[in-house]
Amino acid sequence: MRTEIITIWKKDFISLFYSRQAYFLIAIYLVLSMVATFWSGGYFQIDNTSLLSFFIYQPELFIIIVPALAMRLWADERRYGTIELLLTQPVRPLSVVLGKFLSAWSFCLLLLFLTCPLWKTTSLYIKTDNLHIMINYIGCFLAAGFLCGISCCISSFCSGPISAYILAVFFCAVVKQMNFDYFLKPLGSSGELLQKIAQSLNFDAHYYHILQGQLGINNIMFFGVSIIVFLRFNSIAVDYKRG
């Protein structure tokens, strides 16, 4: 199974660079990241020892970028009829799901790596908290994996890349912004347990805790479990299509 996953991951990741899409996404991501950092993030106005100006808007940027990766991995294959050929091969559907997911997540890692010159440049002018920045990068990578899971899952249900992209952006934005506490406030103290559960389901709460340097096991588990759940739904969709 591991060999199957690695094979699919390599094929999909490398194939990204056979088209212009990868270079286009890299350019768009880097431009938007710098605009968000220096303009919206107030790079020169706040204390950036942890590069907060850069990391604060990363989830919103990945909501734009990640669905564009996912729509190619699943919806485009269905559009050109290559998904049927892939699923008739002697390969487990879960291997296909994991391979495609890892290729998208690896591309996100590449995008983050390309922003390291900002870290290096900032450290030349101020004393940066490098450990905190490393934690922020880990949190950003986990958030990208979370969004990759949602986008791949949505794309596997769609027959066209445009609809896959629009739906993935919509669901990623909704899940990212959703505050479960709001729905449970009317319960008052009687819903204290439910409120704690709701707080544990808020994307923003976990991501901002990490940005504060709190790379706790609860934050890691939130993103890890969420990724597993979305991959499971993705696998169910592939099994259904295969059947």
C-alpha cells in the first residue's frame, strides 16, 4: 500500500509542473502573501518577531489556492475520463485518495518554503523569535492540510473543475469562519459541556492558539482528526464512483 501511495503522490505532484498551473499558483500565492503581509498585515506597524503579519492571513490565501489544486486532482480526471482508468487498476481506493491528498499537501509545503526569504530578511533587521516562527509554520502547514482534505473531498464528488473549485472555496470559507459557540449560547450554563465541545471544533480558535506559540496536543489533534475525517469521506466517494 505504501508503494501505491508513493507512486500516485509522485505522479500527481510532478504532473503539476508539466502544466502552467503550478507556476501560476506559485506566482499568485507569493504575490498575495506579500500584499497581505505588507499592506493588510501592517508589517511595518506591529511587532513582527513572530512574523504575525505574514501568518495571520495564510488560511484565507490557502482557501483560494488549495481548491485550485484539488479540482485538478479529482474533477479534471473525471472530466477527461482518466479517473475510470485509474480506478480499474489493481490499486486500493484509499491509496489513490492518500496519494492525491499528499501531492496537494506537498505543494502547499513548497509554497510555504518559498516564503522563507521573508523570514531571513526580517531577521536581518529585528531579533526574530525563530522557535515561534517555526511553530507558526507548522500551524500553517496543518491548516493547509485541513483545507486540502476538504477540497479533495468536495472535488471527488464533482464532475467539473469549475463547480469543484467554487464549492470547495465555499465550504472551506464556511468551515474556517464557523463559530460553533454562537449556536450554543442560548443553552446557557446547562450547555457548558456542549460549549466546550463546540470550542474544540472552531478552526480559528486552534489556528490562533498556534500563532500565539501554543502548539498543544489539542490543536494538533484537531487538525489531524479533521484531515482523517475528510479523507474518509473522500474514500467513500471514490468507492461509490468505483462501484
